Amino acid sequence: MLNKEEVINRLKSVQDYICKKLEELDGVAKFHEDNWVREEGGGGRTRILSDGAIIEKGGVNFSAVHGPVSEVMKNQLGLDGNDFLATGVSIVIHPKNPFHPIMHMNVRYFEMDTGVYWFGGGIDMTPHYIDFPKAQMFHQELKKVCDKYNSEFYSKFKTLADDYFYIPHRNETRGVGGIFYDHLTDKDGLSKEGLLDFAIDLGELFPKVYADQIEFDRSPSFTTENEEWRNLRRGRYVEFNLVHDRGTKFGLKTGGRIESILMSLPKNASWFYDFKAEKGSKEQETLNWLKKDVDWLNLASK
């Protein structure tokens, strides 16, 4: 029978694996580890890589927190019970090069003392400039892992990602989506052990799919204008995370560790007043494709 200590230890191992692979990919910078303790119970390891050859700022956070359920949590979750455990690994990578993408991953587990539990997570990609073959390659890899566990997972979780990673006040998706799932239990077709295996496989997939994007063209040339566009797209990323992301809002409302919660934000971002992309430009093409329900698996010929 799967117990919470095994979940915690396997997720910690995923953090170690991802950090090792990302350091190898970057080739220059190393992660700085910040161990922290939560006064009410538990703690975590936040690891940050800065100013690398590829990665300008990357965070790989592990946490396992537990303790009494606050009134705010009860209102947010709508659950009965007195004590909880929440553990997971979350990652955001902000690259230097405007032609390399931002990528995010999260795998998490939540358990109440009543026995209620669920898994959540996913991977999504936010290119500053959409590249159709690279978007297709990314989605193909996600589908392979999903299909290993359930042939319906990819299409279901892709739709959830399109709906979740959406900025309604901009009427645009955050990027090319990916997969997103939440509140999965053994009622969703996998055992508890199978759900953990799925989360671990996604975690170990992350450095591969990110390396695929980088090694496609490790050092594309770029201009100052490309950097300005990158920073504008980073601004959209910030808007989503601070205004709409449920995990960020939950962490801030329930007294989470601020530095770890906000590790997802880039080192620099911009907001130009009333920016208009030039007609026919790569920037305008990217904006045209920031929409839901795109079949990225079949756009390699674009």
C-alpha cells in the first residue's frame, strides 16, 4: 500500500534528477539550494539557477508541508478534516534567448487525514515565438507518456491545459499549452501507485522535452527587438501567474513561503503601453496562434 513517505521520497528524487539534467543542459550555471522550514509543519528545498549559458532564471522547487487545516483552506478546498499533507515539485525555466521557450511543470499530491487524496500536475510551454515543428515535437512527447497510462489522457488533459493556461483579459492563451490535470484519484482509471508513476514519468520527461527545444537550435541569433518582445511575453506570463494561477493565489492566501511561490517570475519583464505588433511579423504570427483548441500534433507543415 502506497504511503505518504514513499510519495515524498520519490518526488524529492525527481527534483534531484531534473536539476542534474538541467545543469548538464546549461553547461555553465549550477543550482543554489535554499532549504526552508514551515513553522506549522514540513518545509522544502527551493533550487534556483541564474545567469547560465541557456537559462537566465530557473527554479525547481520541492515542498512537503503538513499540519492543521486553516479556515481559509477549508473555504478554498471545501473539505472536511483537521490535518493535511501537500507535497510536490514545481518548475519554471526562463531562458535568455528569445527563440528558446519558457517551460513550466508541476506534479503534486494532496492528502487529508480523512483519507481523501488526489494528484495533480502537468507540463506546458510558452514560446516567445511559436515554432510549429517544435510545438508538435513537444506535444508528441506529452502524448507518448499519457498514452502509456490511458489513451484518453492526452486529449482530455490538453483541453484542460488550453482552458487553464488562458489569459481572459487578453483573450489569449499563455503559450502552446500542454497537459494539465487535477484531483485525479483511483476513480479515474489508475491505482494510487499508477497515479504516482504517471507523475514521476512526467517529472522525468521535463528535462528531456526542454532539452529537445534547446538542442533544436542551441544558439539562434537575435536582435534587441527580439529581446524586447521576449520581455513583453514574460510580462504576459507574470500577469497570468499573479492574476489567474490557482496555485499562486492559494499559496499567497494560505500563508505559503513567498520566495518559493514567486520563483516562477522572470528576472526581467516589460509592459509597453498599447503595443501593436507589425502586420506580417513573427510577433504578429505568434499572437495569431495564441488560442485554444489548436491541433499542435498536425501543424509541422506550417
